[in-house]
Amino acid sequence: MVTSTEYKNSLNAVLNSKYERLTHLKKVYEGFSFSRSKHNRYHEGDADSLAMLIKQDLKGALTFESVIDCNSSAFLPARAYLLAYDTKKFYQVSNSNTKSNYIIVDDVKDIVIYNINQKKIARTVPHKDGQVRTNIFPAKEGYVMVSEYNRKEKYTRLSIEAL
């Protein structure tokens, strides 16, 4: 890989050499193979199905924590409004009793509830289940409000549930 330490050390050795840099550089490139199968325009849609969790420490440094797997977004033309691209909503819920933190990712098709402490998806709730449309919102500390709208029977049910 291009980001591997072996590759970086090989490039540093080429840069530190005084003579025959081009020859050394060709030897480095001959030893490594590059795969474009994951990085081409046919797989660009795979990148929008991920949400990255980045943590900031007290000094302000950002560190990568994990990736939350979500639904892929719909294809939009290049001339679409900027707000049309942002289809995910993010909410944070903290539970002081269990000392656990959650992130709720409200996506187009599903709602993903991610446990930050355990670094895994706690629950995935589909927005549509038959005639019922479900939405989840943060409520008081450690709880979420679940809204279910039944289109056929024309009623809305609200409930408060613990995480």
C-alpha cells in the first residue's frame, strides 16, 4: 500500500540517496503494485454510505474513532442544490445511569443507533415497515422519542424508550 511504512521507508531512501535517484525510484515502483479497483468512479457511491466518528481531545486534536455503516444516498446530478446532498441527520443521546453515549444517524431508509462506548451498532430501525413510518428523536437524558405514523389507519403513536 502507498501508506505502508515499507513504502515510505523506500521513498525516504530514494530521497536520501545522492546518486542514481531515478534508478532507485524505478526499483521501488517495480516492487509495488497499485490497485484502482476500489478507487474509481464506479465505486464512488460506496463512500457516501459511511459516517465517520471523529473525536476531539481537550487540546483540540482530532482522532479517528470508527466508521458507522449507513445507507447509500441516491444519485444526484452535479447541478443539484447543496442541501439535497446532505440526507443524514445526526443526534447524540447520553445516559448518565449506564454511562454510555449513543449517536443516532437518521438516514433516508434506516435509523442507525450507534453505541460509542462499545463501538458497534446497537440497533437499526427501518423508516418504513409496511404502512408504518417510524422516526426517532432524542428525548430526555438516556431516552429517545419514537414516532410511528400509520398511513392506512391514519394515526400517530408517540412513545419514550430507554436506550
